[in-house]
Amino acid sequence: MSTRWRLAGAVAMISIVAAACGGSSATNAPTTAPTTAASTAASEAPAGSGSEAPSQAGGGAPVTVDWWHITTADPGKSDFQAIADAYTAAHPNVKINITVLENEAFKTKLATSIQAGDVPDLFQSWGGGAMAAQADAGALKDITSDISSWASTINPGALSIYQYNGKQYGVPWDMGMIGFWYNKDAFSKAGISAPPTTWADFLSDVSKLKASGIAPLAIAGQDKWPSMHLWTYLLLRIGGGDNLSQMIQSKNWNTDACTKAGDQVLALNKLDPYQPGYKSAVYNDEAAAVGNGKAAMELMGQWAPSVQMDQSADKKGLGDKLGWFPFPSVEGGAGAPTDGVGGGNGIAVGKDAPPEALDFLKFFNSVDNGNKLNTDNVGLSTTVGTESSVKDPNLQAVLAGRGAAKFMQLYLDQATSPAMGQAINDATVALFLGASDPAKACQAITDAAATQ
């Protein structure tokens, strides 16, 4: 469920800059000619600037770069083609063969190709568990040294999602961050002057919202993954990024941080904060509760506004009444209050990729190209210096949160295997439904990890 909905959410974001699922992907499609931004980048960008053009190469032996992506709709598909055309125009010896596939077809074809040892040079990636498995299978190239001269031009939290065992195997081009989307009018009516910055304040505000007559928080109990993100954030705030990474790698979730995160879920449950029918609700219901003003908040990714609009009765959602704030800090926790949970899209590098593939990857992530992807609502560029091309105030807030994060945890149902992700979703949603306790949840996840 999480894979399908985050994917749908990312598609929605492409449509309106306010819009991942187990894997968010910009799957929209194009047919137009190369865009001005990408085509002019090759000839007009000042040398050495952050928006550098592809370096001019006179000749050299012919080289073919195979690139598979899942951006099937305009304007993204055309933008990607334009970027490739701009690069090959400056490098006449390089040919970029682009294969565009729908999400599920891509996954199937890639798995078959990897098994056959025929890995594309560049291909769609979400990082995390799937990428780690590809690296373990010997399908990926360690590009740590290849990108060392320009790695600092990429948001560090986003870049870390494409690292495994200390090695870099890919580069993100799109990254969002989960946070609380809230109804400003509902907060004002409840006497809340500013979003909470601590968990204690958050719980206090939940009580104020409840007393004002609105459901404080919408969740989708049936779909499981939305509430899993809230538990993940508590775990991150309480234990810290290194601790969470260690739990994933060691497969031992019987930790103090895991138990305490569950304790805080139970503390939230005691306030009866959720919308009516939350136990059987799917994500559409959660989004509708916020979009129709029936619930004051939801914890969700950057695609939330568009889904709220689509699921609201008037198809308008909350409009300018909608705001965003990052997940609060937890008093006494070891985690930095700026660390985030998020995901997006990137490009992994195949084991036999030629140097030209890495040079193209650098050009793809230039400032000019990142700005174009932002303004066309294809994604939220991870290239430092592109933030100002995002105009929506709430998405600017998301970017500010992402920019402040020194550690970014990929959605746990993407960071782990599909089976492990399901086990995490099952164990954590049981806490929110009152069907488990913290110790049982941590043990269930540990038991599932032992089978991986």
C-alpha cells in the first residue's frame, strides 16, 4: 500500500508542485522538443559555476550510455530528453540510449537484466534496501571517488540515502521530507499561536484541538504506512540517526529507543486524537479528513496538498489555510531536531558504466537542470542552489526542513526489504490501533528481521 500511494503522491506533486509510495517516482510522460533551459545550459552557463554546462569534448571514441528511467509523462519525460540532448550536443562522441518504463515494468525488467548480468549504466533508484541488494549482487558501481569533486553540490541528507556500507552507488535528483500539514484556522480557533516545536507541546496542542471540537490528527489505520512514519520519527528523535541505522543493520530492534517510541504512541493514543473511523480508514480517507476541515493535521510527505484537494468535497482543499511544520523534538532524545524522514528519486550507476555516464550524471544535477525540474514541478531538486526556484510557500518550508537535515532516514518500508517493510508496518500500526504494546512491537520487528 505504501509503495502504491507514495508513487501516486509523487505523480500528484508533478501536477501541482504541492504534491512517493514505498517508492515515489515522477511517472508522468512527454513528447515535446528539448526545453530551453536544458538546451541553453550547454552553451550559456558560465564555466565553473554551479549551473555549469557539459564540458565540451572534441572527439574521442564513440561511447554509448544506457539510461533507464520511469518518468513517463510530460513535462518530466521531455525535460529528461532535453538534458540528454544538451549533453550529447556538447559530446558528439557520446550517445545516450534512453529507455522509459512504467514503474512496475521497470522493476521487473531491471531484475531480469541484473540476473542476466546486463545492467544499464544509469537507472532509476530510490536508494535503501533495493539498492543495497543490487550492490550486494555486484550490479552497482562504487562511485564514491568519481563524484568526490562535486558531491558537495548535492543535499547531504538526500545523498546519504544512496550510500551503503560507506560507499556511494547513486545520486538523488529529487527528495522531499515528511512533516505535519495543518489547518491554520483550526489551530487559531484552538488558541494555538504557533506550531509546536517539542513533543510535549504537540501533545498539549492535541488536547487543545480536541477541546475545540475538531479531530486533532488524521491517520489511515487500514493502510498502515501513514502511522508508521509517525513512529519512525519518534524513534529517530529519541534514539538518533546512528541508532536507527544500527537497528536496521544489526536486525535487533529490541532497544530502549524502540520501546520509548512505542510508549509515546501510547501517550498520544490516550488523548483519543484520531478522526472517527480511523481504524478502517485508507489514505484517501485521511487526506479527505484534512482537506474537508474535519481533522486538523496529518503527518505526510510533500504530495499531501494535492491529495487533500483531490479528496475534498469541493476539490479545493484548504488552500491558503494549509501550513506545514517539521516533526517536533522529543525532550531528552538523542536525535537532532532537524533530522528528517523522507524519500524521492535518484539515479543508480551500473557496474560497467563508462566515465561518460558519471560526467552526464554530474550535468544532470546542475543548477540549471535542477531549476527546470523544480519549475516544471517534476520534483524537488537536491542540487544546492535550486531552492529559490520552488515558489509554493509550503514546499519552500519542506525544502528548508530538508536543507537543515544532516541525516535523512528513507521511509522504513523502502529502506528495508519488502517483507521487512510489511512487518514494520504491521507491528507499528498495531500500536496505534491499541492491539499491541511497545515491547511486542519491537520483538515482532526483530523476529521478522531474523528471517531476512
